Amino acid sequence: LHKETQESVIKNSFLLFEEGEVLRPQTLWDNERLLRQASIFHDARILVVPDKRFANLVDVYVITHDVWSLNPNIDIGGTNKFGLELEQKNFRGLAHTFTNTIRYNGSAPSHPWEFGSLYRIPYIKRTFITAEAQLQLYRDFKIVSAKAYRPFITPETKYAGAAELSYNRITNYVYDLGDSVRYESFPLNYFYGDIWLGRAFKLDLGSKLLNERARLVIAAR
């Protein structure tokens, strides 16, 4: 029921350094924080061990502890009303999130069945871009959306941004509780788009520590 995170995924998508680079303690600090913040890991450690053969080389060990990734959620509101959600935070050990939701309401005026699905790919290779697709076919609203975003994950991140596009359909109901129950629906359809881009600049503040961590960020949306 749970497949451990693949080593190649951690190496190619979650590490801020590569073999052969100069060792920077700040990079290891940021990388440990990045791993611990990921929803698929319970904890993470990065250890540096001197190489016994070469004084100018070290071995870097990245140790991670997976969380339980399969999360079901059942909601029962009666004999004709129930919901089931199944979330897989680490689909096939790829660090992908795959969530599916099914709901049923037999007393609903229309469309008793509802369905929702989300698929998220975090940190595509070393770009640290997260891609997300979502489909929600619910009674009162329907959404089809795609989104890609890259946050400022470390002070060394120069560019960040996001782009999102979605189609939305919202249905409003008006009920007539006269002699017979009657309702009318009024759908609202629209497209939604959002995009922003930011750039981080180093500052000269007269302090080595501040110069390494402080940034001025300019963004437009």
C-alpha cells in the first residue's frame, strides 16, 4: 500500500547541489528545510563525511523518512448521502499527489453524483517548478484548471512565479416552495487567468551574513 520514495526522485528533484560542487553549509541547511517541508517526508537529515582517500573531498549522505502516503476519508450523512476521498501523497514513489473524491446525495434536486480529482507534480527535475491539474465536477460548480508555480524556496533563487488558467461554471438555484417544490438553475460561466513573475536581487548591507541571506524582491502580477 505504500511505496518508498524513489532514490532517483530525491536526487533529481529535491537536491540543491550536485556531485563535484564546492560544499556550502548554507545550501545544506536550506536543503534540509526543503526536504522537511515536503509533505511526503516525516524527517530528513543531510550528513557530511570526510573522504578517507582525498582530503579535499567529502561524501554527502541524504537520509529521508517517508510518511504514510495513502489517506482515505469517508463521510456518511445517511442512507442516501455519503462521500469518499482517497489521497495518495506519494504516487508510485514519485512524490506526486493524486487525490480523487466521490460524493452522492440522493435528495439533491439534480446531479446526485459529484466527482473531483487533483494531480500534482512537485519540483519537476531541478527547475523546482510544481505543476498541478484539477477537475471538479460538483453539483453547484465545475472547475477545470491547470497551474504551474515556482516559489522563492531559498535566498539563492533568482526567479519565481506562477501561471494559472481555469474554466469555471457556477450554478445558482432559486427554489419555489409553493404547492410543489420547484427550482430553477442560473449558471455562470467564466474563464480565470492569473500570472506573476518575481526577481530577487542581492543586497550589499555591509555584513557577510546579511549579504548571503538578504534579498530585494521585485514582482509583477
